[in-house]
Amino acid sequence: MPRVPFLAVLGAATVIGARSAGAQGQPVPAAPPVRVAASSFASVEVHLNARRIGNQWYEEDASLSGPSRIAITYGQPHARGRRVEGGLIPLDTVWRFGANMATTLHADVDLTLGDLKLPRGDYTLFILYTRSGWQLIVSRATGQWGTDYDATRDVGRVPLASRALPEREESLSIYLVPESGRPTTGYAELRGVLKIKWGSTELSAPWRVEP
């Protein structure tokens, strides 16, 4: 029986440390001091309890294949006192939108981000900061290092609205915020806002799941 899908949002961040060990029977050298990595690994996901087949949404059996999801995975840099806008995020240069490996967008559903239509699949995200505004760049290239940007692989660009934050944000943070749905059920609509916060700036663009 067709069911109306609803959304759930998950977010996570991980800080990775290191350890050392000596071979069995060999002297163990003094352990180096433990250090925290300069960046973290983070992700945010929106889950739908259904998949679309033809013109209908059908509830998924989570034990078989799980829900549909929209996910953004990224290396999460930390400012640590450094300038963000015009510093860590360069002016007039395509920015890697994170740290280490390129930031990825995965969608099990057809998606519209801003006015850009994205068929279900995997993409890489970059950001361009200029004096006239901010843009999110969506690339069809995947699996590359964050600095490996190829303009010929662009799917399109999404203008980002910007506003000043009341308090400085130390770490790059990305959110997929669903719009409120039916208050009596707690369900959310199949649309929302992408929010990006770092330094003194919040960037945003609307997103929606295509019917």
C-alpha cells in the first residue's frame, strides 16, 4: 500500500587519533605524544522511510535495504584562530569545501538543490567565494582529493544566500534541515534547507525531493 515518506536527520563527526606498538620480543620505543588531528570526519544525512517506484512512494522494509537517504560527507576543518573568509576560504578561487578528500553528496532520490536538478547518484561539492557572493559548485566527478577540481565536470552552480552569524563558528558545519510537516504526526516535508556555517558566515540554499 502506498505510504507517505517522512524524513529523519542524522549527523556525526569523528576525531581520529593514532597509536604505535613494537614487534613481539623487540624493545618498544617511547610512544610519541598523542595529538589531535587538524581536521575531523563528519557527515549529515536525511533518511526517508520509503522509496519511489513509478509515481508512488512505498514503505521500505528496513531489514532488507534500509531507507532512502540524502547524505553529505566531508572533512571538517577547524579555524584554530585563523581567518576563515578570505583566508582559509580563498577569495575568487574554487575552494575544496572541507579538508582532505573531496566533499561528497549522495542521493538515493532525484533532488533539486536551489534551482539545479540532480538525478539520484553521487556528486562532489565545491564552493566559490567572490565579492559578489557565494556559489555551491556541483561536480559529477567523484572519488578525488579535495583540491582536484575540474571545471569541465561541473553539473551546475547554486547561488548561496549568506548572513552574518551572531557568534563565530570554530568548525565547518553542514546541515540538512527538513521543513516542518504535519505537527500532529511529527513528519517532515520532503524539502528543506542546506545550511553551511563557518567563521562569521552562514550560507544556505533550499533543497527538495522530486516527486
